[in-house]
Amino acid sequence: MTDGTAEDTSPAGGRRRWRTAAKAACGVLLAGPAVLVVVRLFGWDDGTVWALPMAGLPYAALLAVVLLPVVALLRAKWLTGVAAVLVVLQLWWLVPRFLPDGGDAPAGAPRLRVATSNNFMGQVSPAALVELVREQRIDVLAVEEQSDSAADALDAAGIRTLLPHRERPDGTDTAIYTRLPVRSAADPAWPTTNVTVDLGGHPVQLVAVHTYYPLGDARRWAEGLHQLAAAAPGRTRDAVLLGDFNATLDHKPMRDLIDTGLTDTHEELGAGLFPTWPENHPDFRGVPPVIQIDHVLHGSALTALDVSEHALPRSDHRAVVAELAVTG
């Protein structure tokens, strides 16, 4: 007699088992993108451990795009439906970052070239940073993780010749260097280093940003962005916020800050996924930049004309250089 529960060893039975295993594997793989989509929809990354994985949402979107045709071929109706919803939502968020909507300004509009560099605990090559300022004709440089010794090294390398004015409050690791005349001192409403300069008769408020990193303390990271968002209303029109935000455009606190009336230069120019970190980080040797956490944000009186990323020796971030024009 034959046992009715005996394993089906026929070719058809093997194909069924293979299809079942493939569906299960695809379901497991889709769980990651699904969780991140839910977290983003409800803003659950705001000050929580979800802030870290949220930085990888574009890669989760890519995974969902790859899996969609696979589950469709497997005839897994529920998984196909889930994958389709995930792809639509994530493309809705990500595609605009590839579509430029800036880059035009009247010929006579005053131009402003800005740069931001995280100096990795003061270890960046001062000569390389000064050379970047010189080659890119920078008007304003924001520096993060700047120590006293690193500031002295920048002076020795000639930064004062190119950018003679600076703002670096005591007890902070951020500094602003500029060649433009300072129009007014720091506005105490901003929680970080700031100064207002004169650009062809137009006031432009510059705010250097360096938030805490979410891996170290997600609540402290979110609070730094909340403080910027609280100060921003009524102050963003002529403002430029630049620096290491330790946040991508998918993070809820970052989106809230932008919603106060700011525009991300990378996104405006269709470069919203160009990564800036990590760059030769000692803990991630051989890993290329994978996420964009260094940004130049600007208010409605300005428009973005150009943006680029630059590797500097002994910095774990790519410096960001942007050209803006006053149009309003």
C-alpha cells in the first residue's frame, strides 16, 4: 500500500515546492520596504530607532521595483498587489528628486556660491579645503566639526585671504566664513551659528547646521531639527541653511523643516539622491557614499542654479557646493 501523505517527487511537485519557497522568500524580502513605507507614512522615525533604517528608503524602493515582476511571474496575487502599492508610493516620493525645476535666473540676479564641509573632528586637509574655496570661487563656507586647532590650521592655509569674515560662537563646532560684508550679527532665534551678509544690496541670512547623529541619540537628533523648524517661520525667505543635517529627505523632522518654506537645492536641480556620506570613513573602508545627509536649503527669495559634491582628504563627508541666485 502507498502512504497518502508521501512526498510528491514528480516534476510538477518539485515545481510547486520551488514556487512556494520563492514566494516565501519574496514575502520576507518585501517586508523591509513595507515596514519603511509605513514608518514614513506615519512619521514614526521622528526621534526613534527607525531614523536609522529610514535613511535607506531609496534602496528599499529599488528592492521593491526588482521584486514586483518576480512575484508577478510567480502568480502570487497578494504579494504582487503589495509590491505594486509599495512601488507606486515610493516612486511618488522619489521620482520628483530626479526632475529638475530650478536652474534659471535673470542675467542680472546677484549670485551666491556656498559650500559646506564636515571636517570630521577637525581632521580635514586645510590646504584641500582652502583650494576648494579658491577653485569654486566660494562666497560662503560653512564648516562642521571644527576644532580650535583646525580653525588655526585653516588660517595658516590662507582661508582669511579668501574669506576674511567669520562667525563661530564659543562652544560650538560650526563656523561660517564669508568674503561678503556682514550686514548684521547673529539672530538669537536660530539655535545654531548664523550671520546675515549683504549680497548686492540684498540681505541673505546664513545658518550653519550640524545636528546630532541619530545612531548616537535619535531624540537629540530630532530635537535639533525641531529647533530649526521652530525658528524658521518668518525667517526663511532670504535664508540659506547649509551643513550636515544627518538627515535625508525621507526623514520626518527634515521634511517638517523644509515645509516651513525652504527648498532643498539637490532636489530642486534633480540631484536629490546624490550621496554625500560615508566618504572614506575609517569604520566603513571601501564603502562608497550611499546616503545624502549634507544639504543646502534656501528660501523663496533665492533659486538654485548648480550643485555638486566634492571629496576632501581626511573628511568622511563629501563637501557640497551650490550656486544660488536672488530672484525675489
